[in-house]
Amino acid sequence: MPNLSAVVITRNEEANIRRCLLSLQIADEIIVIDSGSTDRTVEIAESLGAKIYLIEWAGYGPSKKEGVSKASGNWIISLDADEELSPELAEEISATVLSETDISGYYIKRKTNFLGRWIYHCGWYPDYILRLFKKEDGDFNDAVVHEKVILNGKIGYLKGEILHYSYNTIEQYFEKFATYTTLGAQQAYKSGKKASWYHIVFKPPVSFIKHYFIKLGFLDGLEGFLISAFSAMAVMVKYSKLRNLIKQGKSGDDTNA
């Protein structure tokens, strides 16, 4: 049985997938769950030895759960296509997986590159995420967005970093902005959350103050200001979309349209 399985979900990630998969060559197998790519993502992944499974998009959590279910290893490392393991982290994971340990999963620091600059503040770093875990002790939840691993066991921390190349251009940022605010609003609607004038008017400036001043975003220069401003805007847009979903629901419109 392979000891370490890597799980990556993709959709039109030809610009990122090679970098991601090359960093995962420490794994005994690489599982790629693709949801309708129309570019060269699948071709590139296959050339690097990945096992490809094609599914319909059902959200981040369900897609990653599908990848875990296909994995043969007793350890899982999960990356998004726009992420890679730092060389230090790859070595650390190899040593961890090969050792006998009673720890079931590890939190790993994630460092994000925003418009060409590595971000160390704004609440973005260290962005600890649980991405390495024993398959028998954990799995992703079913959240459509902001998915996480539910783990039954002891948790440790690794020193290496996941490198996140998420936003290379403003256009790319706002493409993801539109997707995440819509998914966030839909998830909030299904959870029965409300969207009053308070959420739309007061929560955005509170978000800006938190990211720019409390989380020291001003130390990240102009990029820190943009992150703080865009984060505040995302709060306003998400609650505005949620308010619209609630109004549609009350009027009997299809909230899934």
C-alpha cells in the first residue's frame, strides 16, 4: 500500500498544475479530481503521472472528499492547484510519514503571494491549515466553500510552508472574488443566517480596520491596503448577495438559480 497519497482538485489550472504536481513527487501516488477542465490541465497532470478522475462540480469539500476516497495511502496530503510544497516542507513531510507517530494530522503554515508580493500580515500569515492527515482518522467536510478537515486524533504542527500563488492579477482576484462571495452567500443562506443593514453597512469597515490596523496590514505596503480594502468589499458583497437570496426565497423564486 502506498504510504502517502496527494490529492489535488482542478478546473482549468494549466498555469499552475505543473508547479503543484512537481512539488508533490514525494508522494507514492497523486490523485487529481478534475471538474470539467477545457484547457491542458488534465494532459499536464497525466504527463506527470497523476491518476485522473473526472466529476461534476459539487463544491470544494465534496470534491476533496472524492479525492480522499480514491486515495490508497494511509497518509493524505491535500493541495490546491495554485499551491506547492516548499522544499523544506517536502523533506519534513517525507520524514514525518516514514516515522511511527501517534499524531493523526498536522497543521501547516501557508504563505500567499498577492500581486507578486509575499504577504506576512493582514491576518494572512501564518495561515495554519490542516492538510496532512491519516486517512483512517480524518476527511474533509461537505462545505461548498471554506472546507476543512475533520480529524479524530492528536494534532501536530510542521515548520515548513505551503506556498500559495493565488492572485497574480487584479482580474484573477475578482474572478475568485465573484465565486467565493456567491458560494459564501449560498452557504450562509442554507445555514439560515440573516443579512440586515448592519451587516452590509457596518461589517465592511470593521473588516478593513481588523485587516489593516489590528492585523498590521499596513506593513505589507500597498498590497496590504488592497487586501484590507478588498476583504471589506467582500463582506459587503457577500451579505448583499445573501440579502437577495433571502428576498428571493420569501417571494418563492428559485434560490439555486
